[in-house]
Amino acid sequence: MNYLLEISKIVLPAAGVLYAIYIVVRSQAAKEIELKKLEVRTRAIETILPARLQAYERITLFLERISPQNLLIRLNNPAYSAREFQKLLLDEVRNEYNHNVSQQVYMSENVWGMVKNAKEDLFILINDAAAALPADATGLDLAKKIFESTMGKNIDPIGHALSELKKEIQQTF
């Protein structure tokens, strides 16, 4: 019995010391892991942040370029018939969209949906304006009809998408 008492005098304090060392080492390891995670997150932010900002800039430029005012002024040529001008406008919007479609990975589903809706609404606007014109109409007639239709709309989908994009940028940064 004396022997067990002597062994317990040695083993119990040693177990206490080992447990204390275990707790200290575990907390140090947890702190190291958190520091590594923070370092990885910081590097990721340093890498992704410029790409996200560039994506927002590119989509802003896309929306500005496809706005009817800018699109019609940039592409208008009096030599085009209405049908030729319609095709040119639709092709230009498609090309702009296809050039920027990869930027969707950097923004929310909501904002990207608004960008797509703005593009689709513009297609509808151009096609409806072209359908309302006679077969011998000129590109200038189509441009006037698109401007009239744009002025008659209560909601500007491109302006709304641009506004929501700016809100998301402000919330993110």
C-alpha cells in the first residue's frame, strides 16, 4: 500500500504536468492554424480583389456600351437599311456580352441576372422597333424608333443593372 501511495505521488503530478503541456501545445497549434488561415485568406484577397474590381469595371463598361444612346451613336451609319442596322446592333451587343460573360464569377447571382436581363430587354427593344418599321426603312428610322421606345419606357433595365452593380461594389468594398 505504501508502494502505491509513493507511485501515485509521482504519477499524479506528472499526469497534471503532462495535461497542462497538452493544453498549452493544443492552444498554440490552434493559434498557428488560425494564423495560417488568415495568411492564406489575406493572400487570396490580395489576388482576387484586383480581379473583382476589374470585373466590375468591365461589366460597367459593357452596360454603358450597350445603352441605346451610346450604341446607336457609335454604330449609326446612314447607308444602312433598318434590317442591316438591326443585325449590326444585335451582333454588337452579343459580341460585347460574349467578351464579358466570364466576369459573372466575380459578382452576385442577382446582379449578373440583372445584367443578362438588361441585354435581353435591349434585344427585345431593337427587334420590336425593327418590326414596327416598313421594309424599306433606313437605319436612321430604326435609330429614331429605338430612341422613342427608350423614352417611352418607365424603367431602364440597363440603368437599373448599373445601379445595382454600383451598390454591390459599395457593399463589397
